[in-house]
Amino acid sequence: MNTDKSNVLFTRACETIPGGVNSPVRACRNVHCDPLFIASAKGSHITTVDGMECIDFIGSWGPMLLGHAHDDVTKAIAEAAGRGTSYGAPCGVEVLLAEKVCKALPAVEMVRMVNSGTEATMSALRLARAVTGRDKMVKVFGGYHGHGDAFLASAGSGLATFSIPGTPGVPACTVKDTLLVPYNDLEATRVLFEKHGADIAAFFIEPVAGNMGLVLPEEGYLQGLRDICTQYGALLIFDEVITGFRVSYNGAQGRFGIEPDLTTFGKIIGGGLPVGAYGGKAEYMKRIAPAGDVYQAGTLSGNPLAMEAGLATLGILEKSDYAGLEKKVGTFVDALAQVLRGKGLDVQYTHIASMFTLFFTDKPVRNYADVEKASASIFESYYKQMREMGIFLSPSAFETAMVSFAHTDDDFNRTLDAAKKLKF
Ligand code: HOZ
């Protein structure tokens, strides 16, 4: 694969942008290569500045469930841009998107738009602390909720990728109130709440973990968390930044039938533009300023371009065949795992809806400790060889592959053909 232009851009980028990238994981450092720079994307394909067209399994880390540059979404953005890109005053489409989100997820009675998933989780934590009058929060080892200070203890995604346990610049007093338990471990959660329950404001959880690779909740786990939080008066907060409108149109909460107190969103609800949101029970959301006393604000929040992109995206998704896509992805990932096992590799995979992760290990994966045991060196070889053949995967073993409605049988077959040529 020719990467000359990407290499030139990356060298230049490193002069003016830390690490040459605007978000760490995409730098490809832990797989020991340099990033590809992208010129354009359409449907399930992404084209590098050197003209290599790749099948994309990153999907911008989640937003592109319809595929890139969907005609209806780009039309909505272009028309909105012609009417002005930011007003700093309310506009009608904010109301339409809020109504659509609340209708899709009944536990979300009110919603506040922000600009990223990180902003959403930070704001939801502040609200939970205000509502309960308590300071502590619980998250799982390897759970990632953006880069807000309080969440940066044993976080997944980029921190797991680069083995960063925490980060300088976060005061110890900020993470001292962050308590950790293993994912899928109700017993450990009960023990923790027995000790600290009276001080815990919230349990933050990605109902389907998507930032330590994809790890699925075991039967009864989410209901168990719901029951524990109710018992101790803590808020259950579902981080649906990845799962919202992806594991079903009604999110993970709709799919598993669990009502969280608050929910955070990002990615898909912005249709590929920068958006986050948090919402939940009206009695809690009415504490947000100016309705209430909990301050949170943003110049570009409810931005008309992003709202139009989100509204167009959800409008298409509500009529989309999620079950059909899930079936196709399941068949594909199973075949992919078979090909790799045929090469003598230990491979486990997880799959739900349009997400999957391959783990190079012989043991089933149910939490972060299991994920960490998977082979990083085999992953690196797999990633590099697949990229060379035009298959664009997340450059980290701690991420989730994202498939879109635009992926075709030909994409899946070409990916399987590429996998058949791998050498380990
Ligand atoms: N949550 C995304 C990865 N799991 C964010 C992508 C990024 O950090 O760039």
C-alpha cells in the first residue's frame, strides 16, 4: 500500500499537533505504525490521501451507522449550513431531535444537548451528585466514559491501549471518589455498596462495554445493577454514547428492558457531527440550569447543523432493519473467527447488533482482566496485514469494530478473502 502522502502529512502534523493527531488512539502507536490520512469516505468505504480505498470497520468509532456521507444526511447538513451554522439562540430542530430521542427511550423524559460524549458524562455526573448530595461514583475496570477527570481511573479505550493507569493533571482528590469494580461482577458490586452505599451518587456503566473491546453483559447483570442502585438510592447511569441507537433503535436500555435514571449519548445522535447529550427522569433533569440550580452550558450546544444531521440519521434508523444487520454481522464475524482459527490461532469473539471484537485468547472474555490477557502481538500482526490489504480496522485491541447499514456482502467477502491470506 502506498502511504507516501500520509507519511508527509503525519511528519508535518507532528510539528504542530501533539503526536500528530487530535485523539490518541488513531495515531496507531501501539501497533507500531503511522496513521493513514483520509481524503474522503462514502458508504462503507474510506479513501486515503494516497488513493487507497479501504473497507471501513471503524465507522468514526461509532457515529456512522448509516455509512459515510449518506445522501439524506449530507443534504440535511448542506441545507442547514445555508441557513447559518450557529445562532447562540434556540432553533426548532433542537426541539425535534429532543422529542425524537425521548420518544425512542422512554426513560429519557428530558434531554440536554452538548457537544461530545465526554461533556455528556461529566454533566451527568455533576447532576447525579447534586441530586443525591453524595460525591462518590462507581465505574468498572476498563470502562471508558470520555476524558473527564473523575472517569480517568482504570479507563478503557486510549488509556487501555497505551497502558496509562491514570493521567498527570488529574488531582488525586478528584479520583479519590471514583470506585472501581469488575464488569459483570454483581457480587463485588454488592460488597462495594455495603461499604460505601450511603456515599455513592451514581453507578456509571456502558450497558454493553464497548471501550475494552466489546464485552457483553451477562444474564441478570444489568437488572442486578438496577436493583442495587435502587436499594442504596444511587443513580444508575447508562453511558449509551456507543450503544445508543446502535444495539437497537431504543438503545441498550430498550434491548435489555432496564430503565436507568440518567443516560448519556454521543456519536450516532450527531449523525457524524460533534454532539453529545444527557437525559433522564424529568425530576432530575429539571435540576439543570436555567430550570434548576445545577449549572451546565455551551456556546455550540444544540448547533443547527449537528441537530439536522442527527435528526436525519434517526429518521432513517427508525425504519432500518436492525435485526437483519445483526444477523449478517453475526454470520460474518463467525466466519472470520473460523478463518483465523484455521491458521492455528486462539480466537474468541463477541458480537451484538453491528459491533464485534476479536480477542486473540483461548478463554472467554467477560471483563477487563480477561481482555488484558489477549495477545497484543498477534493483534498487531493481524491489524497491519489487514490494513495492507485495504481492511481498515481499529488500531487497538481494546476497541470495537463498527459495521454499518452500508456494508455489503461484497465487503464481507473481500474481508474474509483478505483474512485467508494472513500469515502468522
Ligand atoms: N470512544 C472512542 C473510542 N473507543 C473514542 C475515540 C477516540 O478516543 O478517539
